[in-house]
Amino acid sequence: MRRTVVAFPAGMRPAAVALLSLSLCACRDREHAVQASDAAPAAPASVASDAGAAVPARAPPRVDRPEVDAAPVVAVKDWTWKTYRGDRFSVLFPGEPKVTALPAEDDKVGYTEAKLDVPGGKVSFAAGYSEHTAAEVAKPDSFLDDHVNAPRWGVTDVLHERSLTLGGNPGRVLILRRNISGTPLRVYSRLYLVRQRLYSLIVSTLDVGGVDEDVVKRFMDSFKLL
């Protein structure tokens, strides 16, 4: 098991949704938004049963702690899964996600994300993407490795990391255990590089008492390119 302690990289801008987040951000500093979220009740981080994909280095989807609100807890078996169709991709969400888009600006990559915090479910789902230049993705494996290993805030244990492909497109799977404000979270993520677009899928849940990995797998495996 690998443990890392990291701090916010300079110049990271907040992502209004994220996923995770990885929630992505409420201001122009993506990481500041994450710090602000610490004031809220802590919830699980991102998770993926064989789903680990890191986040774009310059425009990382935020790894969120699921919103824990006053709404009655809805059992997983009662969730209504619906197909969300984004720009050139589709994925199943157990509800209607909220979409947020941050335009590219200066040296910051634009990022678009669909995110859903399941009411009372202590879990969040996010699917997003960022666009990159041909030069940046000239070496796909190095590009993905850089994003998988991008600095993350907080104390993190890397539980699992591997390569995978989707229709011949390279990707990465990552499973993390994170501790944010004393709350242990499990974060599952997958990254796919499709030409010059980096897709990221994130499920964040409690490390203990969170959703089962079959729920994570259903979300991750439902992702399709259109």
C-alpha cells in the first residue's frame, strides 16, 4: 500500500461540479472550493471497483464528499437508474445529475462535468471531461500516468492502480482511501483518453458503510462512447 501526503498545487482552479467534486468548485480556485467544502459534513471520497482513473492535472474533477442531507435514505435497490447522454458519451446515473462547465482560461484546461449526490445515500457519482492539445497527448501513457499521479489534497492510500482500454483507447483505474477532516472515504475512478479528450469517472463513498462495489461497477461499466 502506498501512502502520500500532498497539498494543493498552485494555480488549480475550482470545478463547480465534481469527480468527484470527484463540489468541483465554487470559485475560480478549484482547490479553494474543496477546502470550503470541509466546512460541510464529511462524506466518502471517490471509488471504482476496477474503476480508478485519475483526474486531469490542470483541470481535475474534484473528488467530493457525498452530500449528506436530511432527505430520507433511499435503498440502493430502489434507485432509478437513467441514461445520461453527454457530449459524445453516455453513462447511467441513479437519478438526474447536475451539469457544470468551466471554460478554458489562460493556462487552465476547461472542464465539463455531470454530478449526482444521492440524497441520504452518502455517495456521489461524477462523469466529466477536459480537452487537451495534440502536443499534450502525444505520449498517451505518459499523459495518463501524469494525471493519475497528479497531486491530491489530504492523506491518501493508493489501494489499487492498473491500466485498461475502452474500444482501443487507453485508460487507467484507481482506487483510493482518503481521509478528509477525519472522515475515511473510498474513491473509485477511471480515466480514458480518447484522441485529445480525457474522460474521468468518479464514485465517492464512505470507506466503511458506503455502497458496495457492484454499485460502483454498474456506473463505471455503463460508460459508452457515442
